[in-house]
Amino acid sequence: MTTSIETSATAFRSYVKKMTSYNQALAVLHWDKATQAPRKGMEARSEIIGTLAGEQFKLATSKEMEQFLVELSEPATLEALDEITRHTVLECKKEFDRNKRIPAERYQEFVVLTSNAETVWEEAREKNDFSLFQPYLQKIVNFQLEFIEYWGNDGKNKYNTLLDLYEPGMTVDQLDPIFATLREKTVKLVAAIAESPNKPDTSFLTKNFPISEQDAFSRFILERIGYDFNAGRMDRSVHPFCTTFNPGDVRITTRFSENDFNSALFSCIHEAGHAMYEQNINPELLFTTLCDGTSMGIHESQSRYWENMVGRSLPFWKHFFADLQKAFPAQFEGVSVEDFYRAINEVTPSYIRTEADELTYNLHIMIRYEIEKGLINQTIEVADLPKIWNEKMKEYLGVVPPTDTLGVLQDVHWSGGSFGYFPTYSLGNVYAAQFTHVMEQEINGYNELVANGDFAPIRAWLKDKIHQYGKMKSPRELVSAITGEGTNATYLMNYLEKKYSEIYKL
Amino acid sequence: MTTSIETSATAFRSYVKKMTSYNQALAVLHWDKATQAPRKGMEARSEIIGTLAGEQFKLATSKEMEQFLVELSEPATLEALDEITRHTVLECKKEFDRNKRIPAERYQEFVVLTSNAETVWEEAREKNDFSLFQPYLQKIVNFQLEFIEYWGNDGKNKYNTLLDLYEPGMTVDQLDPIFATLREKTVKLVAAIAESPNKPDTSFLTKNFPISEQDAFSRFILERIGYDFNAGRMDRSVHPFCTTFNPGDVRITTRFSENDFNSALFSCIHEAGHAMYEQNINPELLFTTLCDGTSMGIHESQSRYWENMVGRSLPFWKHFFADLQKAFPAQFEGVSVEDFYRAINEVTPSYIRTEADELTYNLHIMIRYEIEKGLINQTIEVADLPKIWNEKMKEYLGVVPPTDTLGVLQDVHWSGGSFGYFPTYSLGNVYAAQFTHVMEQEINGYNELVANGDFAPIRAWLKDKIHQYGKMKSPRELVSAITGEGTNATYLMNYLEKKYSEIYKL
Ligand SMILES: [Zn+2]
Ligand SMILES: [Zn+2]
């Protein structure tokens, strides 16, 4: 590296450190607001979040940043940079170009629109009145089309531009066959389950589970799977989430319900799956834009792996069932581990995505994927959404929500302008099954390890293959390096078919 | 106001809003670090605090700020500004001038010095070795002398320049007679108490008080005195403190000790006294530099008022004693309210300031005041401090600490470069007694209100006379408007003599 490049690279890294310091501070301000800030301080809190986010945006889009990027992204210069700086330059450049191509006043209008749209969406959902939300959603879709024009497109499908925001490199060409596989096999499996006479008894899951005891048991399980409480905390919030300040401080939140054992524990494991990803990122990536999960789909693969492949598996509960019965002796009296295992894996077609079981969940996502693709390619009209939604629910899940509140109005994503995000939930499941398949081959005695509650070798594998890289490797690079193939839904379906055939004795 | 002034004033207010947003964010980051951040995230947290504090300092000392101040502090312009903006200009100008007069590289050296000095002080305290700390303290004192040169002085006493940092307008000329009164009367009173055969029994205060029950009882008391939990929270930290994000979010922390009832509750009331000040600042001052207590002394008057004049008074406990006995029936079995009142007001000369009782506390402060004054006026040498400290302890308190750890090394303040701060603790007591004297005259049935646990009229008076103004009125203006005189220690001594003559039956 020449001295001049070295000087620029050092100045750039220090600039990026400042920029990412704002992100960390903003994450703390948001977390505090969601978990514990007193009511009367909310308004001023929102204002300072707005102010600091504005400062962060200025840093990301400044002339100074532009000069760094022009200078450092010269091919010969890029070549000369160390690997972390090179990837940081590329990551910042992608973000910079994206931001720069949208005229500032149009972006500002979009921010105001989505902020209002979220309020209107809440009202529409409460009143079961899609017509309130419809004009806002129409404007949001129009903005997506406008942004796609600014950002450019691969010429194959406009929706690809949006997919790339959340899952770099993902396209309709890859997703269509994935969802075709999921649809065909899942619909059949759900139908067979519906006809099975061997339904699990779930009555004991809705007994009374005191919150302090659920909290203690959840912490016990999280410690055992390897969430590091010296590099994180667990608190309460209305909606569970995971947030990262730095790899040494990755916090999760949860919400306990006294009469529902099936929700909080698995939500805790889910968020801890996200958190363990970020706790294990290479600390050298701190204060770069690479200190983050590489995509929403890969992130979700980690949460789903721990929640479903591990947390809802029979070997896992064979190991922990004695602890569970000790924590809740009255509630699980006379319940066998098999009864428990079958109960926590009950399949029931339902209206609400966030409450769906592991199997039908992907059908909920598929409906949203098809609708988004249709809206962006202008083959579906916003006005027709309630009708289309219910038709697809009928076709895939066999149930029709009685209200739009329980149907097309249930999710917050569209009101915030997040199009292209939903598919990453199913991609997480698909990736998780692919990774599990490889782990079974590469990790000595994988099944015994889970059955013994010995997760250290699994965590080491995940760190080695995925976590440590942060954004240094793209999702495609990770999947290809680990599995030797592309995204493939067959592994997920094989896993689901085997698991549910046993549970429902098909 | 002309349009041009109006435009500048608006731009200035929006600039100050940005600057104070950084302060709020920094306060959140500090609070989170002190109360709950996981161990492994501390280092990165300190770094982002450093980065954002640097950005805040840049805003406070920028060319842009200078231009605003030059333009808006023209006498005619100042006159034309609304009251809040005018005071904000004056406050920012004072701060700006102070910062500007110190050469940047000297200030940077001072920051590094105090950061290292704090670490060395901790080691010196641990090892009971003043000689480790001595060279650092010498350099810090030299810096104070250098800063006083930059900042200028009233020509009467160099120490006045430092006093003004914490208590604007306070001088040695005012403080000397105050401490003379305190010394003369307190030393006599302490001697009389020592000879009194009527010592309180305090044995029940060190029984076992489960922490969760202390926590619940403290929250009950704080709610009753009027700390607004919808505009604050109470958490745990190693050292109790109060921190303000905005008037709708003023948080306090505490530390419970299972075998000491006498510490946590009164510390909670103390911090809540600070907090109620800030919760009641006029919300229009939000996002200006005036949204803060007007001085350390006035701030301390609020905490000491609630802690001592209210919280350690007999009428207060006559009202709450039934609640106390209900909360801790075994611990206070057979204890009368008078026994309890006498116990929580026990006077014992001791080594450690933070553990001192209400009466001897001022003697601890006086020692520090005399030493600081001597160091700054170069009549005392740093090297002689251990000796001088112990001589003064002997003279005023009649006890000599067996080690420097329990003596001259006990406080963090000097290692951080805070000279001129200590006197504000005693000023808080002095002001509190002056204000109480006026309240007794101005608030109808003041004594009955305390005895009935009805604090609303007292809070309304404090808000009306003190809290609402934030920094809009100087401490001198407040004291003069409320009491019709200057700072006067007679009221405090009258209060203490009356209280302790009764308790010790002198
Ligand atoms: Zn997730
Ligand atoms: Zn205080």
C-alpha cells in the first residue's frame, strides 16, 4: 500500500467509525424507548432520535464520504486495501449510491408518507377498514416503482431491485422455484395433517405459568444454548426483538403471557439465535459497516435454526424435560416428553402470520410474496388486495379470515414501505434446513450433541462458517461455501415431511 | 424584533437544539452504562461516548456558534430577543468564552491527565499510598492555576473563578462567614452531643431488610413525596445518582444494602429531591441550555430538603411509621416512632464524608473547602495534604483517620479536576434551611402538611419559586427573591441546634 492510499484508508476508517458510533447510539436510544423509557419522556426522545439519525444520514451521504469513495473504489486502490477496509468501501459505496440516486425532496416526502401511513394503518386495522389505508398503500407502491427507476434494475424483474435491499443477490428467478416447492409439498402435508386422527393434546400449554418462573426458565435455556449474558441482556417489550450495540452488547427482548407456555420461551430462543449471530462477529469488524448480519435471510436462518430445528426437536426436550418438569411440576404432571413435543409442534391453519406454526408459516409468506411481486409488476391492483388475500388464504391454508384486521391489514411492513422483506422469513427456514443438513454430516455426532445439550461444537461450527464474517461474505457466498449448492427448498421440505409425518403418524 | 434578528434567533435555537440533543443522548449512554450494560460491551460504549462528546464539544465551540454569539449578544439585539433565547445566548456565551480561552492542546492534555489521574487515584486509595497520587494531583492543581489565568479573575481571590463554575456568583467573601458560622456552632454542638448521656439506640437499623422489600417501600415513599414515575425510573447502580434526559424522563439510581436500613431509603429520597427539581422545569426550556438546575448548590438544596428537612423529620415519620411497621413488622417490633426518629438522626464523627450524618457533614466539607482555597492560593502544598487533612479532622471532628484511604484519598473529585465543587454540598444545606424558613411562613399550615403527608402544596411552592426557572434565574437571584436576603447560615444552625438539642436532650 502506498503512503497516500494508507493515509486515505486510515482517514476513511476513522470517518466510518464516527458514522457507526451514531448507529450504536441510536440503537441504545431505540432500545431504551422500547423497553423502559417513561411515558412522559417519549416525545423528546423521538426528537433526539430524529436529530441524531439526521446527522448519521448526513455522514453517510456527505461530500467527504463521496470523495473517500471516489478515491478508494478505484480498482487498483481497492486491490491494495486490506480486506476489511475493501469490503467497507464497497458496502458504503452501495449505500451511498442508493441514497444519492433518490432526490432528497422525494425521499423526504416518502419518510413523511410512511410515518403517516403507519398511524393510518393502525387505525384501519383497529376499525377493520381497508379503505382508510388503501390510498396510503397506493402511494407507497408508487414510491417503490419510482425508487426502482432511480436505482435501476437487472432487466428481468423489477421486484429484484427490492429483494436486493434485504437479501443481496436474491431474485425472482431463484425465489419462484423455492416457493413452488414449498407450496406443492406444504399444501399436501397440511391437508394430510388435517385428516390425521392423531392430533396432539395441547391443553397443558395453556395452564397458568407465572411470569417470573417463565422468565427464570427462559434464562436457564438461553444460557444452556449459549447466549452470552455477559455480552447482552434480556428485557421486556411489546414486540420481541434483538438489537446490537456492538458484539459485546447484543440485547434481546421478550413478552410473557401467563396462560400460554408456547409463545415466550420459543420467542426467546428465536431472538437469542439472532443475538448469538451478532455476538460472534469478528471483533475486528467493530466500527465498520460490516459488523452486522450479512442479510435478513441469513439472520433469520440463525433464529429459526435455534427456535425450530433445535428448540422444537425431540432430542432437545428429551434432554431438558426433567428441568422443565422441575420448573413447572403441577403444569406438566402426567405429561410425557413425547406429549410435550407433539403439543409444541401442533399444526393449525390460522389467520395470523406471527402466530403460525413452523409448517404453515411459509404459506403466509408465500401469499405476501405473490402479492408484492404482483403489485410491483403491476399485475395486481391495491384496491383488490382484500379479495386477493382471502382467495389465497382459502387456496393455500383452507381458511378465510373473517375480517381484514385478521387478513390483509395484519402486518406493519407495507405501511413502513418495506417491500421485498417478507420472503427473507421463508429464506431463513430454507437456509436453516440446508445448514442443518451439512452440520449433520460435518459435525461429529451432531444428533447426540443436541440430545446431550452440548451445543458448543455447534456454536463453534456456526461461528466458523457464518457468524464471524458479518457482512464480509454475501449470503450467496456463504450458502455456496457451506452447502456447495444454491438456495434449495428440498432440505426444508424433507425435514418438515419427516418431522410431521412422525408427529401426526401419517 | 426585526426579521433579520428573528431569522438568526430561530437558526440559533435550532442549532442549540441539536447541541442539547447530543447531551441528552450522552446522558442515556452514560445511564445505561452505569445501570445495566453488560461487561463485554463497556469498551465500545466508552468509545462511542467519547466520539459523541467530541461532536458535542465541536458544536459548542464552532465558528458557527461564535458567529451566532457575536451577532446575538450585541446589547440592542439581546434586548430584542425573547427571554428564553436571551438567556440561552448568555449561557452559551459564558460557556463558549470559557472553552475558547483555553488553548485546545492544553485542554486535551488536561483531559488525558484527569483520565489517568482517576485510575491512579483508585490504585492509591486501594494501596493507601498518597505518594502515587501526589504528582498527578500536583499537575491538576497547576492546571487549575493555569486555567484561572486564562479565564481571568475578580482580583479578590483566585478560588472565586473555580467556585463560579459550580455556583455562579459565589465567592470566598460570601463563603468564609458561612463556614465560620458553621464551624463555630457545629463544633460546639457536636461536642455537647458527645457528652450527652441520651444516645439513641440504633441496633434495629442493622437488622435484615430484604432488598425487594426495601425497594418496594422506597418506591412507596417516593410516590408519596411526589417523584413522578411516569417521568422517570429507579434502577440500581454502584453509586446512586440522578440523571436528566428531559423533564419527562429524569431517572434516579440507588444501591440497597441488606443489613443497613439507614442508607438506601434516604439516598432514594435525596436523589428524588434532585429529580423533582428537573421534572418541574418549564417544558419550554427543553432543547435549550437552560433546561437544568441553576447551580450545584441550589440542586443540592432540593435533595437535602427532601432527605433531611422532610425525610428525617419527626412529623414525616409520625405519618409514615404505620406503613413502615407494616412493611417491616419483625424488624421494628417494639420500636416507637420517637426511637426510630432518634436512630435515623444519630450523630457520630466519622472518617468518610458520604457516610456522615446531617450535622457533621458540613465539617467534612469545610476541611475540603479550606484545603482547596489553600492550594489555589498557594498557601498549602500538595505534599502536605495527608498531614493537614488529619490535623483538620482532629480539630473539627475530634477523630483522625487511621489511613489516607479513609482520609485524604477518599473522594474522587480532585482526581477529575473538580475544584470548587465541594462547597456546594454545604451551600445546599444552607439554602435548604433558608427556604424551609420561608416556606413555614408562606405556606399555610406547613407543619401540618408534612405531618399529614400532603406534599402537593410544598411541591407547588418549590416549582413556583425555584424549579420552573431552570437556569433562567441565577442562584443569587433565586435566593434573594425567595428570602429577601443573601446566603445565610444562621437558619441552618438554628434548625440543627433545635433538632439535635431535642434528640440528644441537651
Ligand atoms: Zn427473526
Ligand atoms: Zn446530591
